[in-house]
Amino acid sequence: MRILLVEDEKRIADFIRKGLSENGYAVDVACDGEEALDWAAVAELDIIVLDVLLPGRDGLDVCRELRRRGSHVPVLMLTARDAIEDRVRGLDSGADDYLVKPFAFAELLARLRALARRERSVLGTHLRVGDLVLDTASRQVSRQGQSIALTSKEFSLLEYLLRHPNQVLTRTMIAEHVWNYDFDSSSNVIDVHVRNLRRKIDDPFAARLIHTVRGAGYLLSDRQPE
Ligand code: CA
């Protein structure tokens, strides 16, 4: 899941970015509204975490502009005050949810999961293909009931594959949703991560779930190719 964090206070931005990265999110940071709109125009974002108090255009204005441009990316607004009119203005500007600062990090993570569910119409926190199950809340992965330990990046990669089953995903698509802007697309990092993931979720089991589509990318499916 790729997140754009829009926050001008560096200390807070660093804290949130670090926490989200540790939880497997790919995070880019914009420091003001204009930069946020530039990112939204060019990047494949899954969620925007948008602070209301920004220099220049405020978060409400940025959110209205995003919607005016036809963007449906889920927006989680960070507000400074828990006043009803602030929340109403946030939601009316086109935000999907809001969180009052200061917040518990666990709540931010829970709200991001809820937004991701809404967007993909996934019910509950379990993503499943065949006998492979990933729980986005507890961050547990299992196959045939056996628990599988993954690194944070492997987990993010698998989550992306599980959100798009039976679909060919190119390396570019994977890079755009699992890595942030600093990703070096000339490297073979994705192939290395896929190989490691296969070693854990496919090699010990009879049926393969991750398939290579020659010249195109990867596909997660429990239907075996003919
Ligand atoms: Ca701010």
C-alpha cells in the first residue's frame, strides 16, 4: 500500500513516516498542498494522509481540489481540534475519514486498514487466495493453517498480490504500490523479493500460487495454468 503523507511539520512527518514504513507501507512525504497535488497527479497512491494545517493551501482546500480533478483516492484528514465544525468541514471537503491530533499510532493504522477495505470492497481483515490467508490487522500469514513469517516488505508485496488476484501485475505496478519514490527501477529488487516470498509461501507446498508471466510480470492465483 502506497501512502502520501502531507505534513509540513518535519518532526511529526518523520515520526509518522517511520511508523508507517515499519508497518510495511510505502510512504512519500509532501510538505505543502501544491506538492501534494503534484504527487497526486503523477503517482499511483492508495491513500492520502492529509494534515489540515499547512502553509499556503490548507488541507481542506487540497482535498476539494483533488475531488474537483476527479481523484477518488481515499483521504484521511488529520485535524488539530476535535470540534464538530472542523470534522464536518473535513468530511464535506471530500475526505473519507479524519483523525484528531495527537492520536495513538494504532488508531492511525486501524483507520488506514478500514479505508483500504472500503476502497477494495474487501470484507473483514482477511485476504485469501486458495489456502493462503493474510490478516491485515494482526499481520499474520498462513497457508494450510501453518503460520509463515515474512519480512515487512514481503508482507507488503504479498498483500498487493492478494488484493489483485488472477491479474497480471507488472514490475512497474508492483513498484508503484509497494515501494516509494526512492525506488530504483533499474534494480532487480522486485524479482529478489518475489523469489524470497516464493520460498516461503510456495516451495513447502504442492500447488504454486505465484506465477511468472513471461515478459509481463507476476500473477497470484490458485488456478493452475494449462
Ligand atoms: Ca501541519
